[in-house]
Amino acid sequence: MEPIYKEENSLPGIKSIEIYEAVIEDDNSLYPIKVNQKDYTLRMNAEGFWRVEGLSEEMSVYIGELVEFHEL
């Protein structure tokens, strides 16, 4: 499967970000992503912000903003 968005060297510690087509689960959109070739899931939290569990807050916020900015 090809990513719908790809970025390289965007933040210190991030060599690559790949975001894939959203998957709908229990009426929520989940985005499979890869950061530095490791699998994660981007999901909306209870406050309405996109977050990636297992990443630092800074990286999680940055990736969430990518999805909103690029309207993925």
C-alpha cells in the first residue's frame, strides 16, 4: 500500500513520516502511519486533537497538524 503523504527529515529525530489511507473503526478514523519505518496509529483523542500513541507530544502534535493542514 502506498502512503497518501510522505515527508522526510521534518523534525530532529524523524527521518521519515508516511501516512496511509484512513481506516474506519467504531465510527472513528484511524490513520496507519510509519515514523522512521516503525508502525503507529494516528487517532483523534477525546479533546478532538489528532495524536499518535507512543510518540513524544511534540512529534504527535506535528503529525496531527500534517493531517489537518493537508486535509488527508
